[in-house]
Amino acid sequence: MTVTGFLTVAPAQESMSAEIAKAIEALDGFDVSYETTGMGTIIEADDAGTLFEAAAAAHDATDSERVVTSLKVDDKRGVEHTARGKVESVENHLGREARGD
């Protein structure tokens, strides 16, 4: 089973990239794979517990006085799926890459 999550850690300050980098770096301490996008980070783990622990570590890694963290989780039990597989399914329906360059 793979659990997929979309994590956004947003320190409430003008420039956030250095603090977001700390949050992303915290994910390296867990058995997760991840891809950072301009709006958040896609995380994949074997189970929900690992995903939640990694998200909590990312939240705690920032030094900001105020941090807003959002986590959206897809725990499709009994079915093996990946974030890339979800994109590929949409692309199959589109008949092309799901990009609008």
C-alpha cells in the first residue's frame, strides 16, 4: 500500500523559501519519497503513520513564530498507487501530458 499526501508548510513571514527548505530537509529523516512543487510537496509513504510523522517533522523544522501547515492525504487501502500513476491516468484520458506550458 502507498499513502500519498500533499503537504504545505507556510511560515507566516515575508520570505518563506529558507524556512520551507528546512521543512523539506526534515523529510529526509523518514522513509518517504517526495517531490516539491511551487505550491507544496507531494509525499509518498508505505503507511499513514509514517506520512503523519514526516509531516509533523516538517512543520516543527521551521523557526518561524507562526506556521500554517496543511496536509491532504489519500489512503486508498488495498490498492497500490503512486502520485505519478495518478497523473499518468489523467494523461491517458487527455491523450497528452498534463501540462499547459
